[in-house]
Amino acid sequence: MSVLVITEHDNAELTTGALSTLTAAKQLGDDEIHALVVGHGCKQAADAAAKLPGVTKVLLADAPEYDHRIAENVTPLLVDLAKNYSHVFCAASTFGKNVLPRVAALLDVQPVSDIVGVEGPDTFRRPIYAGNAFATVQTSDSIKIVTVRPTAFEDAEQTGGSASVEELSGTGDKGLSSFVDQELTHSDRPELASAKIVISGGRGLGSGENFQLLERVADKLGAAVGASRAAVDAGFVPNDYQVGQTGKVVAPDLYVAVGISGAIQHLAGMKDSKVIAAINKDEEAPIFQVADYGLVADLFEAVPELEKEIDRVK
């Protein structure tokens, strides 16, 4: 058996999702793991992938048509490559969820999505019912197309490997879609999906301006700021703040939920956090059922007190 790991990157560095996907692939016990780096102007990322322990070869597909990794252009490349492997792994990120189902459909195989455990070469564990249950699934397909939940696996080491880099030819622009523009939220805070501490707010904050309460605390803790779907739908914060089944899945060392009731879809995105602390004035709020520490209090009084206590300790 041989495994192809699709490594996401920013043209220079690999994402944490790529590192945790490699960890999952290693659990198959295969000696032959190849890493694919696809993009345009991404040689530096390929060099970084070559240093990953466990990777025996890096495949570099660097061509103009792969700029921004448009799914319609990347899919033909992956379909051709997948035929040479028993497994194809990618993070269950926006890119992975967009591309791998297309690959699976063209190969006429059933994808196994969002796995949180590797039980064997053909057997995987994945959440169902918004994370309220787990299913162990077995596939008989000759090519296993798998997406990995990044928060379920530790990041692989980034040094110690010495894989060779093989350059691949482009497959050409299919002309089906094109990149127009993107608007990114720039912040000095850690990325939400990989932050060690996350403080999230819900509809209880009442307005976007009140999220400044959380932002001040986050800056003092070196934390990322998240939000419930209700807060995002209300327009308090942008979509990329959303934590939950239809947002980002996080598993930080500490998750602080402020004014969040604890709907099932939100819990699905954060209940794997190592420590959960909740502040809510409703003592019957479902969030307290998963919280390690709960404070029944008015958040507009509790959060400023928390900020003062952080200042005092520092």
C-alpha cells in the first residue's frame, strides 16, 4: 500500500491541517507516504514538506493553472495521481471538502469524510449526528479517499526528514472557473483553528460592539476570538469567527464560552477542547453540561472582572 497526502500551504509554510493529516496517514503503518504540494510559486512549501519525517517523496505540481488551487483545475491532477495509490488523505478543510468529493466521484469510489480515528487500512472512525455519536466505517474500495479532521490528530514534526522532490507537469486550465478576488480578515491574534486558547461569544453579547469585551481579554491571553452561529447570523462578527458544525472545528487547550447557550451545532465544533469554561446567566444553559468550569453570572460583569484579574496576575 502507498499513501498520498495532499499538503495544504500558503506557498511558503505548511498548514497545521497538513501536519495533522500526515499524522493520521502514518497510523496506517505504511512505509511509502508521498506528499503532494500543488499551487503556483510554492517551491518553498515543497522544501518544507521534504523535511517531514515519514514522507518518502514530495510531488510538486507548480503551474499557473494551480494558482489559488481552484478545484476544477486541481481535480484532474488528483484523479490521475490517485490511481497510483491505495489511499489519498487531505484535511477536512474548505479545500479538502471542495476537491476530494469530486475526485471520489470521478474515480467511482465512496469518500470517507472527516475521520477522527484510523482503525485499520480500510476502517475509520468518524463523527455523525453533529458529533453526538461516532461510527466505525469500513470501505472495500480499492482507492480510499479520506478527509481528516485536523483537531483529532497531533501535528507531525516538521524537521528530520529528507525526502526527494519530484516535479510534475501541469494539466492545463480547464476554463470552467477563475479566481476573481478574496477578502481576508487580518489579525495579530492566533488563527482560530489552531489557537491554544479560544474565547467565543454568543448572542448574549447583544451587539458587535460588545465583542470588544472578549477581544481585550483575548489580546491579554494571546487567544483567538470565536463566535456562535447565532452571533454570526445576527451580524455581530464575520463568518470566519464561527465555531460549530457549519463553522470551524476547534480543540484548544482552553475554550471560554461567553453568552453561548450551547446549541448542538456549536458543541459539535468545540466539545473536544481540553478544558471548557462557560459564563452564562442561565443556569439551565446546555453549555454547562459539557463545561469543566461554569460561572452563572451576567457576562457584562464577569468579563470585565476576568480582565482585571488577568491584569493583576500579570
